Amino acid sequence: MNEINDDILARIFREYNEAPHSRQKTEVLIKGVKEIFFKLPRYLAEPEKYREKSVIALEELENYLNRFFYQDTDFIERLLYEAKAFILELEST
């Protein structure tokens, strides 16, 4: 899916750091994950293709985060957690 938009990720990181409370940080991450993975719902009709694309998307996101946001492990862990939750939620619908 090599379409992780670095502008979206930079905005999410900025909003995450500006959010004063944990709940607001979580809301920023949830909204951001939906923006990052906006193409994934297209593949829901084909479960195998969806699983393949979601694994690729998660790997790309993790690699990108580790490359550019390595200094903030809390942000990386929380964003990846929300990304996995989003993928599972889509899969269960």
C-alpha cells in the first residue's frame, strides 16, 4: 500500500503532542488511523485480499514510524495499537 502520507502522520504527531489529556490523545490517534488507512475498507469484500493489504499496511506504518518518530516510543506504540484495533474492527463488520 506504500501510500502512507507523511503530511497526515506529521499532523497526527503534532496534534497528539498538543493534546492535553490522554483521552484527547487517543481521539487524535483514532481519527488519524482512519485517515491513514482510508483505502482499506475497499478490500472488505475479499477477506484474503483484505488480510494481505492490512498486514502490508501495518508493516509499512510501523517501518515509517520507527524511521521518523523513533524518539517517541509512546506515540508509536499507541498509534500501532489503534491501527490494529481499527483493522480488527473493520474485519469484524
